[in-house]
Amino acid sequence: MRMTARMILKSLIDARPPGDAAISASGRAGLGYGLFASLCEETLVALRALGLQRNDRLAMVLPNGPDMAAAFVAAASAVTAAPLNPAYREEEFHFYMEDLKARALLVEEASTSPAIAAAHRLGIPVLTLHPAREAGAFTLSGGAAGPAVRQGAAESADVALVLHTSGTTSRPKIVPLTHANLIASANNIRGTLRLTEADRCLSIMPLFHIHGLVAAVLATFTAGGSIFATQGFNALKFFAQMEEAKPSWYTAVPTMHQAILARAGRNEDIIKAHPLRFIRSSSASLPVPVFHALEAAFSCPVIEAYAMTENAHQMTSNQLPPGRRKPGFVGCAAGPEVQVMSPDGRLLGPGEEGEVVTRGPNVTPGYENNPSANEQGFAFGWFHTGDQGFMDEDGFLKITGRLKEIINRGGEKVAPMEVDEVLMEHDAVAQAVTFAMPHDKLGEEVAAAVMLREGASAGERELQDFANQRLAAFKVPKRIVILEEIPKGATGKLQRIGLAQKLGLA
């Protein structure tokens, strides 16, 4: 029988004392596994009373922390969790909730999020999460999405989580992930990292992101361990949190690791007093110097993994000792099958470069309502990552680039055409092309080239302010170059690749 997160919690209560903490946080009592399981049951009853059924989408706009971690698992036990980035503007919330066909919106008590106004415009009821004493415990209130329903908990084939992923067009693709997908991935991570009930994860990743939800939260719970949930990453608070939490590991993106490293020298006593078993890195390539500096600073192995939303996170991973770690490589297959494929569908051998493809129980059944994306993305019976790379003789994968043009800003993915369209809404803009320019810490930063309408005038700051009113801050170009004519390819198409070099921004 395939498992769901709710079933895992119930099985853990039988295997260990229910009072053992599943979630802890600064200033709040720990939430034991027994109370956590009860919370899931109470949330199921509350959502059914509010008219929400299995596979109904519950948009979630909650700050990072224990309540978001618990609410994700509890909501997914009953409906489909649809976490959204709290930094979005109202128009972005409107788009995403409408695109998902959300049945309700969940916000925290006293929230002033623009998501509420977007929900009102869409006629979606707003539910409120009221925190309780224990970390992650809460009650729900709010308007009903429909008449009460009598229905049980979510099942293995139901969609537990739905996320948007950026595509090569301005319209993001919807990725549904079933309970079976998520649990397969969480178990893969648990096995790779050899997690046990003795492990505690210091959770600093955003919990609207697949990395935080699956690697930090679900993988921990499948092992019966615990998480110390922070309010989000803050390099200035990291070592104080480490001292309080006494974690055995944490997982983060490379830019977070770099910020932590910058303060490691001043916190050597804390590092020595609370030694980590390992550090995990994922969601963007980890620079080799950062790998070595982390291992030196923390005296523990650094495990780099390769992951993406469509795979419910993990695909490959380097190994804990006595296994191998290869700096600059993202490891070997760690759960799903991973291969490198030629454009004609031929699987390639060691050293041959091609597109990275995967298949396995963690992989999404397919993009929602997007036949063309499914035809391309799942050709030849494999999921196509859009990343280029090769395997070495040991089966370790090296990523050499992206076949598509998505900007990877430190793990945050930006669809260039989405930014193009916003810039072109400005009255003065005739053409706009958004592209990646190199950044020493983020890997890539967002930039744009703009051609103004004849007789019109606008400066870089004006256009950035215009975009900032319509896009999340991480999508706003940090450089906008105004040109008399934007360079074009032989066919007359605007070309993004190589534009940073042509414009002297590399």
C-alpha cells in the first residue's frame, strides 16, 4: 500500500513516543508527533466542514516558520496544498490563484497580504490560520467554499502539492505532485542522507519552494526526526539559531551557504559546540571553492544534490562517507533513473554530452492542461530536464548548462518573457528582451535590453520602478540597457543567449 504523509505520521506514533517533537521553534513549545497527527485529523475535519474536497486547491500564503511547515502537511492530508510566494504582488496572486482554480486562500491571523484582495476579486473564500501554543499547532476559521462534504483523507494517487514552474514562455507551467511522488522523493532523500529519528534539521529554506517542503520537512518526517523551523533565512541570525536548535544538518542554496561562510570565522565556538553531521546543498550549482570552504569551516561533509520541481525535488546526489563526493558534480542517481539523452532519444554513454532525463515514482504525472509541454517534456518515455550535461565513468553527473533560457537567480527561476511583457506594458517601450547576466554570488542576475518608441523617453530607474509594481522583487531587472536597436539573430528574432557579452555586462 502506498503511503501518504498522514499515514507516515500515524505509523511514527506507533514506532516512537508521540510526545517526541516533530517541530520546534524559538519561543514556542515543541509539537510532538502525537499532537501533529491529531492536528492533521482536525484540519481534515475543518476543511471538509468548509466544503473542501480531495484534490481541491488551497492557496497558502503564510510566512516561513513552524505554522507553514505543519499547515502544508495537514492541508495536504485533506486537499491539495498550493503554497505561493508571500512576496508576490496582487496581480501575481490573482494570476496564480486563477490559473490553479484555487477553491480557497489560507493566510495567517492579521495578515495584510495583497493575496486577500486578489481572492476577493476572484470570489474565493479566505481562511485564517490562528497559531496555538505549540510550534506549528493552529486552528482554522473562515468562509466556506461550499456545503460541508463527507469524505475521508487524501489518498496516494491524489495531488498533494501543486506548484508553478517557469517555462520558456511568459506563462508558467502547473506541476501537480501526488502523495506517491512526494513520499518517493522524501524517502530517496532520507536514504541518501541516512536520516534517523536522532536527526534534527535547521529549516531555513522558503516553504513555498519544493526544496524546503520536501528536503527539509517531509524527508525529516519520513525518518521520524525533527525540524527547527525558522522565520526564513537570515545570515545574521543563523549561528544563534544553530546554537538554540542544536541541529545535525541543514539544507540550503549556494548563496545562503556563502552568506553563512562569511560569518563562520566569528562563530567557531558555536560550530565546535554543535557539530553537524553533514551540510546539504541544492537548487543551484555549488561553486567548488564554496564546497571546500564549507567543509573546512564546519568539519563535516558537504553533500551537493541536483533537483527540480517536476521530480518532486531530488534526482541525483553526492554521497556521505564512505561514499564519494565530487566537487563540481551533482552526484549520481539518488532514487529515480537518470540518464543523458541525445535529441533523437538515444541514451548516451560516459563523457557524451546531452540532455539530462529522468524517470521514476517521484516524477510528476505531467504538466496540467499543457499537451504541448507534455509532448516535449516527456518524449521517449523520460522526463526532459532542459539541462545539459554528461556522466563520468562512475555515473556522477556534471551539469554544463541549460538548454532553455530560464534565468536561475540563486535558485529562483525567472521566465524572461514574463519580464519582457511587463516592460512592454510601459508606454515608452517598443521592444524588450530579458536575459541573464553573470553574478558572482547568485550565479545569474536578471537584466534587460529595451528599445524605446520613437519620440518617447524613459530611464533605467523609471522602468525598474514600473516593473517593481508588477513583479516580485527578484524578477525585476537589476540592469536595464536602453538601446537604439536590440541585436537580432539571422532570422530577425531577438536573442537572449550571449546578449550579456554583446552589451558588455559579462
